[in-house]
Amino acid sequence: MNISTKLATRYHAPDSGVFLLLPSSWVPYAELMRLDRPSGYYAFYWHYAIGLAFGACIAPQLVSPTALVAFTGYLALWVVILRGAVCTWNDNLDQEFDRKVIRTRFRPIARGAVSTAQGHVFTLIQTVVGAVMLMPLPWAVPAYAAIMMAILTIYPLGKRVTDFPQVILGIGFAIPIFMCCAALDTDPLLQPELFGEPEAVAMKWGGACLYCASVLWTIIFDTVYAHQDIKDDVNAGVRSLAVRLGDHTKPGLGFLGAIQISLLVGVGRLCNFSVFYFMVSCGGAASALIAMLWFGPGSRFVRASVVVGLLGHYAFRWTSK
């Protein structure tokens, strides 16, 4: 028996970071929020960073760096609550599957540290806290958040009836592209009058392209991530794009990656972005995708490239004013 299998046969409570400060009775709830796994947080938050950077790039009136930093920090905190609510709900619905998968068998609900009812109450509490946090922002922000939560609520059910739960996840995860624009009062869908003609049409399509690129990125990333559990998923009856594609995953996701990069190029063309955006957001994301799909590492650099390219264009706007 190898070391990883030995570790998987016994539960080990997290013993670092915030867990050193928490009472033992709180630890299972912090685990439900995945506070012991910060890397997964970025899968949620990168979409907000991209949305804020995009909103700052297309805003008719320049967004101040102070405002951009303030929204970045506030939404970063909000995403901790969002992620906690989504993960708690997911764990509650998936508890029977989780008990059959080595990696997830010791999650709090699956191992019995938190009951089903307690899990639902905790989900509700986090949802209410998240809703209250969005109340000071423009009305469209909580409206977009409600749509996103509705989609993410049905995501765990998708793996029971379809091979494409990653598509459902992607559709929900990408909504912050418009949600963050709304936070900056520059949503191209709901406020086209800000841009004038023909810019309004171009900005709408530019936002749509970025949204679709973000959907595809989540599909790609989560399908790669799902491969770590593919054997257990097959045995447990869990359906996913990873199971569906099997040995054809790399070429399939490579095709989706090519579409994603084409959409990012379309964003730049429609919104008249600078050369820096094309070099970093498009070129950098393409290089990172290739590295991830064929060599292993690179996932975080895909999203980071998009953010840095957009922020570069934002900085170009400031220096050119």
C-alpha cells in the first residue's frame, strides 16, 4: 500500500492557518468552506478579477485605481462566503458519492461530522450573509448573483443525469464577467446607452465573447481536475465530461482551448484593446493552455494572463488620458 493510500484510510484534521485559531467544533464547518484548500478559491475568484479588469477597460469614464482596488478586495471577501455556500451545498447533495471516492470520503458531511440538516442550515446562513454583503452595490450585482447561485445550485444534480456537469458549472462561474461590470456601473448588457453607437453593439459582443471564453475555461479546467477521481467516479456512477472523453480528453480540450483563445482575440478586436492585451491575454493564455494540457502545470497562468493583459490596457488608458 503506498503512502497516499495509507493517508486516505484515516481522517486527519487540518492543523495549520486559520484552523489553529478555531474551536474544534467549528473545524468541520471551516472544512465545508474549504478554508483548508485555498487553491480552489482561485477557481472561483479569477472570474471576478477578469470581470473587474474588463469593466475598468471598457468604462466610458475612467475607473479610479482606488475604486478598482476597493471592489477587488470586497469581492475577494465575498467570494469566500460564496465558495463556502456552494461547496457546502455540493457536499450535502453529493455525500453518498463522496463516501465512495477516496479523495472525498472524509469530507465533513460524508464522514458524519456535520449532519445533512446542519449542512443545509449552514448553506442558508452563508447565502444570507452573501446576499447582505451585496446590498450596498448596484441592483444588477445581486440580480446577477442570484442567477449564478440558481445555476450553481443545480450543478451537483447535473452529474446524475448528464455527462456535461462542467458546462453547467462554466455557465454559472462566468456570470461575474457581467456582475463585476455592473459593480463598476459599466455593464454593456444593461447599460448600453453608456457607450453610444456603434460602440454599444461592439461592447455587448465583446462582453459576450469574454463570457463564453470564461465558460470554456471552466469546462477545460474542471474536466482536467475531474480526471484525478475518474476511476472512483466510474465505480460510483458519477457522470462527467472527463468520464465521457476518457483517452480523448487532450484533443477534445485542445479544441475547446483554441475556441477560447479565438474568443479572447475577438474581445480585443471588438473593444479595440491595445497590443499589450493581445500579447499577454491572448498569447499568454494560449501558451499556458498548451503547457497545462500537454505538460501538466499552467492552469493559474491562463487566468493570470487574461487579468494582466486587461490591466495592462487599463494602465494604457490612464497614461493616454
